[in-house]
Amino acid sequence: MPLRLSEHLEHDRPRERFWAVGPGALTGQELLAILLGTGTRGQDALAVAAEILARGDGSLRRLVTRPWAELARIPGVGRTKAARLAAAIELGRRVGLELDPPPERIRGPADVQRYYALRLRDLAVEEFHVLALGSQSQILADLLITRGILNSSLVHPREVFRAAIAEAAAGIIVVHNHPSGDPTPSADDRAVTRQLVDAGRLLDIPVYDHVILGGGGERFVSFAEAGLL
């Protein structure tokens, strides 16, 4: 029978170790156990945390790509604790965004990658965003248009430009991620881009670029740089 947390030596318990040596000295399993708080029948919080980590093959980066509903089904987790874990991950992501503030102006696709890398990194599904820009290429707003598989029926010019007009955008850059990690444009990516570019010409709101980020956020493809607009 596995030991309950209360049966571990005091200096081996995650919360006691947190206060003795600080969070930076704790393992990912111990940090997850603190977030969980409790385990389940026959498994303490450390054992449940080990099961959660196993869903990411021991990697926290891979773990956050798993659907939260899947983690909620692990015995000893449930929806409440899964939400707690998701909230902790999101707080960490937002801290990262504050440490690396966005560029004041978009001067090229590298600035777009910098702006979206943490926002889109490691997502399990595609997100399609519109970056609304002012007349001096300053960022007016980041607009999430849709989540899910990208195709021309899901990303309609009406939804894209309705959001851009509401922000009084002088032009837009459209951005989405490929969770597979490969940012190479698909046939649907190209079709959506053609539709948006054509609609932008009619509305006098140019589409400056379409940037696709790979799953890790480091690799990207710019339609403008590749001559695909």
C-alpha cells in the first residue's frame, strides 16, 4: 500500500520542502502534488502527480498539450483539480508575457513571432488570430477569431473584418498556429489567405501578412516573406 503524504517523513513532504528549500528546488512532480493538495484512495498526491506527468511522458511542456478533460479523468484529479492545474499553467504563461513585453510596433514577421510565441506555444488545437494595426503599425488589439481546425468555412472574412473594423484598424496581420510543430502552409491555409486578401482590398483594410507558428513557437512561416500574398 503506498504511503499517504502524512506518512512520509516530514522533510520529504512537498509542502514542507517548499518552505524549507523554496519552489525552485522542488521537482515537477512535487509542485503538481502541492497544486493537487490531496490524492485518492490508495494513492497520495505525489502518486497522482506522477500519473499526471506520465501523460506528458515526464515533460511539463508535453503535458500542457494534453486536453484538460483527459487529465480530469485521472483518478484523484477531477474537473476541480484539473482547472487548478490549468490556472497555474496560465498564470505562468502570463508572467512570461509580462517579462517579455510586446513590441510597440510591428516591423516584420519576427515581431509577430515574438508577440505570439508564448500565446500560441504548445496549444493542442489551432487558434486563428487577427492582429489589428494602426496607421503607424502600432498594435491596436489581438483578436481571437476561432479555435479548432482551420479551413475556409471556419474563418470567414466577415468575422475577421468585422473585428478589424471595430478596432478602426488601418491594416491587419493574421496569425495562427500548427500544433504539429511544422509551420508549412496547407492548402486550406493558402485558400483562407486568398479570401482574406481579396476581401481586404475591397474594404481598404490590407492584409499585410499571414504568419503561421509551429507548435513550439520558435519556427514560423511568413506569407509576405515567402511571396505567397
